[in-house]
Amino acid sequence: MLAAQIRLQGFVCDKAIGAKKDAKRSRPDYAVWVLNCGNARYRVSRAPDMAAKVDPLR
């Protein structure tokens, strides 16, 4: 689901390998995930009824 959402927002995720919730950055109604793709890693912040905030990681 995260990979599909960032693709809709114009980011490239060739193959979604996995995602892990970032418990330190997450809070109620604002989930933060680290998404591992075949070609990149992203920090994806999601709030209800809003587009995800996507930060490429190195």
C-alpha cells in the first residue's frame, strides 16, 4: 500500500521489499514508515485524508 501511494505521487519504487514503522517519529493519527524498495529507501509520513510526505533516504 505504501509503495502504491508513493508511486501515485511520482516517486519510483521498482520493487517493494518491505516497510517498518518508525515508532520514534510516529504519533497518534500520524504514522511514519521506512519503505525499502529495490532501487531506493523512503521515509513515508502519513496523516488521515492527506497526501503522504515522502523523504528519500540515503
